[in-house]
Amino acid sequence: MRVAIGVLNLHIPGSCSLKAKRKILQSIIQRLRNRFNISVSEIGCQDLWQRSELGIAAICYNGAGADRIMEKIIDFLDQENEIRIIDSQIEKY
């Protein structure tokens, strides 16, 4: 069994307030949870209205599965119009 952990730094250009940021992030987080069956939470930049840091955790049977699911998550987020990925760090255990 492998655990993949990712930290994604995001820019939210369309957000003009913390309330707008929360609305955008809650929608994205819910879609990630439903589509990939992963744990997702905002872990940083809570007070900045155009930035966010998401923590993602996934459990897979093998290392290849962990790589594949993290790649799919990043591809999914790249297709989102409301956010931009600034940086991503992924580790496997």
C-alpha cells in the first residue's frame, strides 16, 4: 500500500473577497473528493483572498497508482478556469 501526499499552491484570479474564495474552493474541493475519493483540505493562505494552499492525500495499492492519481488530480485542476496552479509538491510513502 502506498500513500501519496500533495501540496498545491493555487492562485485564484477571479476572487475579490474571502467569501468568493471560499465559494470557489469549496466547489473544487467537493468535486475532487467526489471524483477521486481523496482527502483534501485548505492548509495555508486562509487569509489571502487570491491564494490558497491545498493538501491532498490518497491511498493506493502501489506506487504507479499513486503517481497516476496525482497526475489525474493535477490535470483536472489545470482544466479549471477559476484557479491556476503556481507550485506542486508530491511525495509518496
